[in-house]
Amino acid sequence: MTAARQAVGILIFDDVEVLDFAGPFEVFSRTRLVPGADSRRSDDSAPFDTFTVARSPEAITTIGGLKVIPHYAWADAPPIDILVVPGGFGTRALLRDEEVLAWIRRAAADASLVTSVCTGALLLAQIGTLRGRRATTHWAAHDLLVSIDPTIQLQRDVRVVADTIFTSAGVSAGLDMAFAVVERLHGAEVARETARYIEYVPQYQDTV
């Protein structure tokens, strides 16, 4: 990892939604500062070092039964510059898991940028990170989000909300959140070229 490369740490856990973490992983890991398909054959112009992190090095089981081996366990993960907290049905149990909440709290405090996908916002709300901020989550969890922290200014019918913390709506909106972060950090041209490479049309123009 070069000195200028930012570490993107994506939390994974049992019953995480696959696209919640795989979408941002694809965007951040495929971003290059030099355009073209050939630039993706190496990490020479990659601005991000992207990895998954979990409580232990053992495989986790996603929604749908996919087995995923994390790059790192919490204990041996490198410092995280950009934290991604995905969602899924597994977030409900984690709302009561003090060990997980403590790790997220520490990682968020040390990171330069904190993001969530889908119901990952519930975990950020639980640790107070979204207090008083504008935020969004999956449409089915809107009421739960504000019940956890009534100070949150819930934004409905938007894909991405950027209020220091980046939150996104459900599942596929994590792609849009990641592109919004790429644009914020490296400009619209890099974001557009990366979207063209993975043949995706971002929908974060309604970012608030």
C-alpha cells in the first residue's frame, strides 16, 4: 500500500446482505486514477486499499448462504481510513452486541470517513454517530432508525445522504454511496470513469 492510498475497511458479519458489502467493495477496489481497462491490471494508480474485516478470521455466512472469509479479524486489521458498515438481517442482533458496537465506535472514531449501507445505519445510530445528522437507510427500517435515535433527521426517497457521515438506502444503494465518496475524494471524472468500467449508472445525484 502506498502512502497516499486510503484503507477502506468493510465490516462483515453473519447475515450481512451480500450486495451491501460487495457493491462498495467493487467500486472502491476498481477505482483507478489512471483511466482505462489496462490500469485495472495492477494497483499502481489505485487510490484505495479495500478489505473486509470481521470479529474473527473464520468464514461468515451471508444472507443467502454465501460463505465469505474476511481479509482480517478485528485484532489484526490495519488502521481504517474509510469505514463501511453494511446492513442485512444480521444487524438486528448486533444492536445488542456490545463487543461489535465497541469495535464500530473505535473504528469510526479513528477513521477519516464513516459510511453505511442499508441497515448498517442502525448500528451507527446505536453508537450515537448519527446524532442530530441527516441520514437514511432501507425503507423498511425508517421507523426503527428514528426510534433508536429520535434526533436523526430521516431523509426518505433518496439514495445517498452525506452529512459528514455517508449513509445510503437499501442494498444496491451502497454502490451509489461508494461512487459519491469516490467523487468527493477524487472528483467527478474519476467516479464517472470507474462507473463506466464496471458498467453501472450511478444514482446519487439526489444526494442531500
